[in-house]
Amino acid sequence: MKEKVILAYSGGLDTTAIIPWLKEHFDYEVICCCIDCGQGEELEGLEERALLSGASKLYIEDIVDEFCEEYIVPCVQANAVYENKYLLGTAMARPVIAKRLVEIAEKEGASAICHGATGKGNDQIRFELGIMALAPHLKVIAPWRMTDLWTMNSREEEIAYCESHGIHLPFSTAQSYSRDRNLWHISHEGLELEDPACEPDYSNLLVLGVTPENAPDEGEYVTMTFEKGVPTSVNQVPMKVSDVIRTLNRLGGKHGIGICDIVENRVVGMKSRGVYETPGGTILYEAHQQLEELVLDRATAEVKKEMGNKLSQIVYEGKWFTPLREAVQAFVASTQKQVTGEVTFKLYKGNIIKAGTTSPYSLYSESLASFTTGELYDHHDADGFIRLFGLPLKVRALKKEEPAASDIG
């Protein structure tokens, strides 16, 4: 009986060419597994293509809700943003994909998992760290790093390879952007984006929305509710997290929200330039922060900011299945107990404009914050506070005024 390999299958040219390549060089039974994180129409026709290319079967695993509730929500709650811009759309999906690949491998009794990530990118690290943490006994095959066996370096060569194995596919040799899509975002790399001096060709680039210039001339108000840091409704319509994201994607895309052009530092040491569309995610992050401003005290907010930065690094580097991620997430979860309330904002030409926030746990006191003296605050109390708060500055200044010891007769 042949050994089995689980192939992380997208249906694109790379992973389709890998099917006959695995059979030719390893004599494996190839079982394809497409993990549905919300790719939409990209899933159409995959089973026929996989079987035509030599796979024995194809799994299409819908993990959208798990992805949203167990991976996206913790990152939103932490405000995890990599290098102040990237909302981790690809990085957040990789651990849940790796987890499901391992589950299918164990179900099938497979001895290996194969992925089509390149040797220059982050995804090879994310997939393999996930597999290593969950199933260290499984072999990992990464064709793009096996240059003695994987000799194809262009779309033309991959198409010719498939045709030589009797596989005729509807793929073009024309170059296009390299994209990764799920419910949370879509990323774009390649073509003019490889030169940081070039402005993106947004007329051909955007998939989820429009540029702010092409957004409606009239803004649109949106109201959201949260329960313990989890979004629960949009415009008074209760919905699960995945539907919140779908709704916000539609609204954000319409108003030119969430287009990010970034040169980021990859884990492997190089810089890369890409454009990310994250319309719904950008709104969700902003709305959640808007509510946290009301309910978190300053000291907690300061530490939480550090933990958010740490979680973004953990997720970006593929270290989801680690004690550190669990500890950071546990801290963040403890801060969300009172992040409950309603947030209103206006979407207008790429902007998210505050329009009111309420919470039963709000720490904002109008009587304290008002310029009018209230019962809880006596202005004279500030005298002693300022003297004590500034005491180190005063002592330092006085010491500087003292004559040097050598000057004393």
C-alpha cells in the first residue's frame, strides 16, 4: 500500500502541478485538502481539477466560523497589528489551516503533509511550525525548497509539466498579482508592487472595494454592539462574528476603507512590499478600540498595548501553538470582561469618524471631566498632587543649582 501525503490545495497552478510531481518523485497517494477560510468563488471546480490532476480525493473543509471566533477575535481584542499597519490577514489563517491539515492527516493515516509555499516567504514557517507543534512525527514536503527535484521556475514551465503528464488546465501564462484571500482580507504582491517607487495600479488591483476617491460623496452611519469584546450586531441586526465581518467588508469596501500599502519585514530577513485590502477588519479594529477607550483604565491600556504588539509578532512569526501565545491571549481576555457597549461611527471616503460610544461599564464621568466644578473633584487637590508628581524634577533642578564641592571655602 502506498504512503499517503496530504497536500494543502488551493486549486491554483502551483499546487495543481505539485500533484503529479508528488506522485512522480515520491510515489505517494495524494490527498488534497482545501481549507475554506472564506475564499469565495475560488473554491469552484476544485474537486474536478484535483482528481483530473491525479489526486485520489479532495477534502473541502469549511472552517470560516472557527477562523473568525478563535483566531480573528483574539487578535481584534488585543489590537494586534504588525508593524503598525498589517492586520495579519494571512498570518491569522495559517495556524487554523495547519491544524486542520494535521487532523486530516491523522484521519487518513498519512505520513506527510505538503505545502506550496515558497522558500522566500513567511507561510512556509507558519505552516511548518504549526505542524511541528501539533504532529511532530509528520514529514513536511516543501517542493519550492527542493531545487534538485522541483525545477520549474515559471508558470510556462508548470503548465508544460502538467501537459506532459496529460493534464490540460485552464490556466494562462500571463503574469498577474500574487494574491491570498480569505474572509478577513485579500493581499496583493508582484508586478509594479515589487518596486516601492511605483504607485499601485489601483484600477486593476482592488478586489474588495474602491479607492477613497471613487467612494460615495455621502457618508454612511454604522452602529455596532460588543459583548465582552466580541462583536454581536451591526445596525441593530444580531449576527455571528463571520457575518459581522461580511457585513463590514461590504460597507467598508463601498467607502474605500482599509487599503494598506506597506513594506514589511518578513521573518526570513528580507523586506517585501504588498497592498492589503481589509475593509471590514479595519472597521472592526477601530470600533473595538473606540469602546475600549471608555472602559479600560490607563494602566491596563498601557500594558495591553504591549501585549497587542507581542501577539502581532507571535502570529506573524507562526508561533500560535505556543505557551506564550496562550499566556498573552489569557491576559487580553481578562481585559475584555467589561468591553461591552454600543459604538457608532460614520464611514466616509476612507475614513472612520467617531459618532458616539456608550457602555454600562464606562469609566468616563461627565461631572469629573466637565470644566464645571463637580462634587467628586476639588481643584485645590491638584496643588499637592503636582508638588509630589513633580518632586523628582524639582530635586534635580535644586541639585544642579548647588555649588560644586570644590567651590566651597
